[in-house]
Amino acid sequence: GTDWMWEAARWMTERKWSRETAEEIRCRAVEQIRQMREGIRRRDGQRTWDIVLDLGEGWGSIGTAAEGVECATIGVDKAGILYQGKLHGHIRSRVQMDFSTETVQNVLQRIARKSETPLSSVMAVWLSPECTLLSRANHMNTSRGCAHGPYAESEKNLAAATPKRIEEERRRYAECKQGIEEQMRALEEEKLPFALENPAGSHFWELDSVKLRMEKMPGWKLHEVDQCAYGRLAQKPTKILTNVE
């Protein structure tokens, strides 16, 4: 914003440091800043990269893959700064964001504003929504009272867990569902090319915010792949929702 410029300009005119009016000083400052920003060389030089927004960045594997296809990623997560030893691949920048925050602007618009990257320059969006809370592997945690997400409400887990633990898991699950809703809303509103992955057995695919949009959005298709086909040692069946043909 330019409110601070206006206050500074007014402060100068009150002390008669300039013959210009406060508005003239402010306009001149705005123009100088605009010219300065246009002359900035980005850290990847003058070359224009295809930008991929990587929501739920984790350890930056999409940024690593981007290096091989001449793309750059903007990583978005709420994990804070992750030590990786060195910057992997072409991760151009990182944005700290809690997806569960409800705002008028959708998630993709907020990322564009924070990273100073217009959505018109984004080639695609890759999404890796929360899967830990939604994994069916939580079945094995129910009798110990440490199941997550919807599995925390099972009869065995409620009997074994402490009230504090149950309250915490309900809060985390509510935030998880809201975060997924915000991401799905953004995909619906912006209509950018996207791919969204989650384990094939994840409870994610049973959420209303996901199922209802898959039913109503033309061109959204679900594919299932095994990650062992791409070099993983374990099979790991994975579903990918995408609007890319």
C-alpha cells in the first residue's frame, strides 16, 4: 500500500521541506518505485520460466522434477522453513500459508498476491492435500487411542483416547477439511490446469467438498496409477484428479 508515502509526504510539507504538495510528492514516489521494480532482475535472470504452483510442497519433490522440464515452482505450505541442505531444482520461491483460513480471495489469488506472480503466468497447479489424517492406515491406531481424522471418532479410539486428545483431533480434522474446501473452491473458480494427488485409499476421495465438485465440474477426471511404475520401490496406488486431457 501507499499510505505510508502519503503520511511521509504530508509530514514533509508541514515542515516546508518541499514546495510540492503532499499529493505531488506521493505521486512522484509511486512512479519512482514503479520504475525501480520494472528494472529489477529476478534471481533466475531475464529468462521466462513456466511457473507451477506447488500446494502442499512438503520436501520440494515437484521443484526437483521441474528442473528436468525447464519449469520453476512456487512452493506453498504451512510447514515453515524446511532445511533441505540446498535449494532443490527450480524452486523459485516459497509462500507460507494456512489453507484453512477463510478469506474473500481464494487460495490461488492469495498465493499470486504474496509471490507477486500473476495467475495469467501460471502454467499449472499441482496439489498434494493433507493425507496423514485421512489415511486408512489409521485403522491400526484406533485401539491405542491415537487415530487421526475421521478415525478418531471410532468406538475403539473414543474408548482408548484421552478427552484432550479427542478434542485436539477434532480441531485438526476440521481444519483439514476446511483447507481442502478452500483448495477445491480455488480450482473451481480459477479453472487453471491442475493435477491433485492423494493415496487411492485415502478418505480424501469421500469428502463432500471433493465428490460434489467431481460430479459437477466438466472436464475433471480421476486417474489411478501405481507409483512403482515411476521408480518407487513400493506399489503405493495413487489417484490423480485433473482437468488436463
